[in-house]
Amino acid sequence: MKVKKLIIILLIISPGMQDLFAQQMPLYSQYMYNKFLINPSVAGSEGYTSFNVTAREQWVGYAGAPRTYSLSYQTRFTKKKYALRENIFGKTRYRAKTEGRTGLGVGIYSDQNGLIQRTGFQVAYSYHIWVQDYTQLSLGLAATGYHYIIKADQESFLDASEPWLHDNLRKGIFVPDVNFGMYLLNDRYTLGFSAESMFGAAARIGDGVVDTLKAYDRFRMSRHYYAFGSYSFLTGRNLEIEPAVLFKISEQILPQVDLGVTFIYDQSFWLGAAYRTGGFYARGSNGAIIGNVRFRWGNLYLGYSYDYTLSEIERATSGSHEIVLALKLGSGNKKFRWLDRY
């Protein structure tokens, strides 16, 4: 096999590349409906037990474009305590009190970006503290692990004379790491910060015996940082307007910002729009315009978003599509009151 082809494959997985194949972490347009995907401290923060499924087809029609699928679960561990309380008539009786400060989140991910296929998991532990009425501070830590496979056979890179490629790239590598997050939740606003791939874990690919390739014989994950915030304005009995912002920064890659606003009616219908700046995943990208809609039927939620790309890629794609299906167990009306303050 030609060394030139091998260099191309390794450049594709090199974290320093700023082209469209540098997307090491999945991109989500409906992150606001499942913030656990980008912040482990969110697990159990709202008191719900929830199941979420996300499917994203990015840059449909563009060869080798990213495709992402995720399944996540999160819950809050609670227990009831009984204590003697005196009522207004001076009589004492046992009153039940619900307590629980810890949460658990589990995520399973699968995505393919060009020749790279990634499958992984995240197991998160979160701790929640009431700092004042209707305001909760959450801290979270997650253990992660991702298995990467280079689909070399798709590009006819397999060659018996190149066991280095066959034995190391096709069978894949496993990269463990740790994520951290902080989350401030109020009945009106949210603030969050998280760091993914904190250790910048690396795994050796091959033996680096080819001098030209020594600089690329290790695969290292770039650290990713997320910061987000939102504020909900009540404009009527059943209508809310919620502007939101998400900042994304990664080592050696330009920052990216999502600016959006969502209209919420009766906590049953969501309609939103956003603008995403370019530069995070694609050199010369001018970002995207995003529209999303979400419906609720009892405990079941269904969301859809469409990204219209503003870069040169737009000529070769019909846009990006994302679907989110969620099941939430717990009373939405008691979202911020279900847990006694303690």
C-alpha cells in the first residue's frame, strides 16, 4: 500500500486537523432538551427518571458525513423519611419527607464520521445541593470509554503487504477518559459548564516504524469545553420565551457559539430557532441556521430539528436532520418542588 494513502488516513484522525473530519465529539442541535449529553452533572437534576434516544444525520448527501446515535438514561435516587411535625392545631404527627441528593446517568453512543466509526459509553455520578429556594447546584463526574475503528476496507486500504494497517487500524483502539460538569438550575434560568476528555487520553496506533508517520502514530482525544445558559420569560399564562446560548471550545480548533430562542406553550409545544457560528468543525465554515419543533403527549416527548448549512458544504448537502424521542417519569408540574429543601 502506498505511504501517501496511509498518511491520509492518519491525518483524518489527527486532532490537529481543522477540516470537517476533525469532529471528535458528536454535534447536537437539540442539546437543550437533554443536556446530559454534554454535561454529566445534569443527571437526575430535575428529579425525573428519563430515557432519551437521539438520531442525527449530518450533512445529508455529503459523502462520509457524520451520523450519530445515542441512548441515555438518568435518574435521581430518593428515599422517604418520616419525622414528627406539629400542625397549626398544636397536634404532632408523622410527616413524610422525600430526600435524595445523588443522581445517575448512563449513555451509549455510536457515530461514524468518514472512515472513523466510534462506539462508546458514559457512566455519570452527580451530586445536587440546594443553595437557596428554587436554585440547585449540581456537580458531576463521568467515566467514559470509546472504541474507534478505521473502516479501511471501504477505501480498499487493506493490503497483505501492510500488516501495520490491517492489524492496528481495522481492529480498532479503545480510549478511556473522564468528563466533568457543573450545573446551576433555577425555575427561571440555567447555567452550566463541562469538560470532556479531561485527561486527553491517547492510544498508540501501530508501531511507528515508518519514519514519515511517527508524528501520527498516537491517537489523542482533544479536550472539549462547553458552557451554556438560558433564561425563561413568562409572557402569558401558558407562554414562555427562552433565549439560550451554548459556547463550545476545543484544543487547536476555533470556538463555536449557538445562539437560539425557543417559544414554549403550556409545556406541551416547543418551537425554536438558532444560529450556529462556524469554525468549530470545518475550516472556512460560515455556520448554520437551525429550526426545531417539539411535542409532548403525557410523559412522551418527540423533537425534530433541521440545520441549514451556510458553508460551501451546502452545495453538496440537503442539510442535517436530528430526531429526539424521550420518556420522562415524574410530575412535570412539580419539577422544582418535588423534593423537600434540606
